Amino acid sequence: IQEYAIRAHKALLCNGLSRVDFFVHKTTGKIYLNEVNTIPGFTSISMYPKLFMAGGLTYGEILDKLISFALD
């Protein structure tokens, strides 16, 4: 699924981060693209901050990196 998400992100010429949502058919296992969110939730309880925090960054450090990335 990660490879499909990367392909969707690139195909839509997304820049920075996006959240790509899929459905997986219960019986066949077939994967369906649901949507690409170019402005995913970013409160302290949203998925993206949780992923970054699991990697050792604080919420403030995450915001600093995103601002720096946007200015480049």
C-alpha cells in the first residue's frame, strides 16, 4: 500500500506531505484508492504528528521542520 500511496502522491504532483487513503476489499484483498489529502490533519492528536513523534521528534520540532521545508 505504501508504494501505491507514493505513486498517487507523485502522479498528482503533490509537494511535501499528503495522506493517501485506501479501501481494502474484505474478501478479495483488492486495494482501492479512496482519496489524497494534501492538507492532512495536523493537531497534536492527528496521525502525522503521532508518526513523527514516534520517530523521536517533538510537536514543536515537527512544525519547525515543516515551516523550514515550506520556505525552501
